[in-house]
Amino acid sequence: MSHASEARSEAKPSEVIWIVGEGEADERLDRALAALAGVARSQAQRWIEAGAVRCNEAPARASQRVALGDVVAAEPPEPVPLALEPEAIPLAILHEDEALVVLDKPAGLVVHPGPGHARGTLVHALLHHCRQLAGVGGVLRPGIVHRLDAGTSGVMVVAKSDAAHQALSLQFRDHSIERVYHAFVRGTPSAASGRVERAIGRHPRERKRMSVAAREGREARTAWRVLERFVRSGAARLEVRPETGRTHQIRVHLASQGLPILGDPVYGRARGGLPAGVVLTRPALHAARLAFTHPTTGERLAFEAPLPADLVALAQALAAAET
């Protein structure tokens, strides 16, 4: 779920400036800088120790926490990658104007470049679709305000200007953006609704996973309610509303309640609970609705994306098993 906004107009010739986004807020500065600059944490720590980093114009400490909207400036001793090649990847555009793009991201599309994903990401597609995005949101994440996991489908908003990026980032910080997901889970909760308030951080042993048992967890809140129960399959369809934006938040919180998302190979069992004949290649999680205030007009906008074909097939198979 983020991200940096590079303010080139205020930077010195050798300096790069980022605005902390939702994905980095509340992190230690060294972790946040590593994410913003696309470098290893150890390298970010070296920059800080060398006095090459400032936060809000003050000398930086690796352990200090950053907040959404903080300005992080660095004079890295080696070049920062500045260019990504646009790629003609089809996009399902729900809305577009001078300030932003709203799209329906398909499952399997990685949002921004990272280890193992140097090409073929949503960022590459956006650069082809909106040439003016270069520099908005950081050199590796142009336009990206929030993120969906690669396996999650559904509605995303992308900023086309620094002003729009900052305005949308503030809405994410203030939790004034409405986000509604649909999740198919293993388990049939007896309650009609529930709420999870458990901090989330890196798993103490498996660094690629998140956990509610982390030593340095960040506050996280998720509300859910049952839309359908599939008793014979031991499954349910939930409406989920995350109130914070932590990495893998919905997947981790639901799994912690004994309701792992169907098809999730990390926090559940990829095959566990699926009806006979149904194959899922990703977690059954879909961002169904996104509502926010337009950063320029002030109008309240809402966008919805229907369930994609694989989740429609799953829903039909679960319903058929009940008859």
C-alpha cells in the first residue's frame, strides 16, 4: 500500500528529495530511505552515517521515525536510477483526468519495479500511458500513491502530478479514503462481523512475511463483515475495510483470526478449502471499491471494480456446492 514523491524543483544538483508516503510512514528512517531510494537498508544507513541525509531540513538519525509528508533529502554518493522504459501493457482505465488515473489492476501485475521485477510492472505501463508521470512519486514509483499486492486485483488510484500525489497521500494518512475489499476465506465465522486491532511487523524469522507477532509491529486495524457463508465448503465471502495501510494487512489479520484467504500460499494453504475443480493462482482478494476526494475539484468520487473471472468462478463453485 504508498509512496515517495520526489520534489526535484527544490533539490540541489546532487540531491534527491522525497516526500514520505503511506507505505513508509511510521518506519525508521533507514528503512524508509531504503524503500524510497530503492537501495539496501545497509546502504541507506551508510548515507545517514556519512551525514548525507536530512529529514525536514534537520540532520537525520537512522533510528528516528518518519511520518507521512516528511521531506527526506539525500545526496547519495552513487547515481540514483532515473529512467524506466515505458511498456505497452494494456490497462483497464476506470477514470482519468489531468490530476489522476483510476484503474482496475489485474491479479498478477506487480505495481512497481523491485528485485525480480525489473520489467513488466504497472509503473512501466503507466509510463507508456502517461508520459508526464516521470518524477511524480519517486524514480522507481512514478505516480504510485498506494499499492496492491501482485496477487490482488481491483481499484487503484494513481497521481499525475506532485500536488495530486501529496493531496491523496494526506487522505490515506487521515484515513478519509474509503477502501472496500472482497475476500473469500477458509472458515465460516459465527459472528456477522468483526474487527481486528493487532500491530503488524516483519515476521521474526521469515523476513518476506508479515506477522502480528513481530517485535516492532505498527498499529493496524481491519473491520470485516460476512457477505455469504458456504457451510458445506467451510468457506465464506467477506467484505473487508482496512482502516490502516500495512503491508499484507488484510491477509495477515484474517489469517490471525483463523480465516486465511483462499489461494494464499503465504498466510494460508494455496489449495486448502477450494472446491473440487477450482484452481486459484493467487489469493482470493479483490479491491472492490475506492472512494476519495478529488485533489483539484474537491468532489467526492467513488469507483468500483467487479469481481474478475477467476473469483466469479470461485463464487459460483462455492454456491453450487451448497445445493
